[in-house]
Amino acid sequence: MSEITNKDRASWAADALVAFKASHQCDTDEVANIKDLITDLLHLARREHGVTMSDDLYHLTRSAADMHFAEAIEDPEE
């Protein structure tokens, strides 16, 4: 199996964004749509997966941002 790149990850996210936009009326601004998807994922984490509103929710978003930066540094295509 080949190494997963950030191009792969971005493609998976693009597929998720397409599905998200197909499920309801969205903004014409793609960055706003990404923000809405992230926000809705946080609602899912809180409501369905036990992530609390305070520290856990902040930790989830912070660790996701940290993971993004680490993957950006590690990916030779960046």
C-alpha cells in the first residue's frame, strides 16, 4: 500500500464536503461551508460521542489542528 499523502486527505475531505452540501442548503462561499461542516461535526461529537462542551470540545479541535500541522510538515508534497 502506498503512503497516504495530504492530497489524499484533502480529497477525502472534499468528498465529505460534497456530501454535506448535498444534504442541505449551503452558502456559496466554500470556506463558510467548510466551517459549517466542522461545526456540525463538533455537534455530532458532543451529542453522539460524549465530547463535553468545555475542555473536551476544545481539546478535540486543538488536537485536530495540531494533527493537521504535523501532517503538513511530514508530507513531502507540501
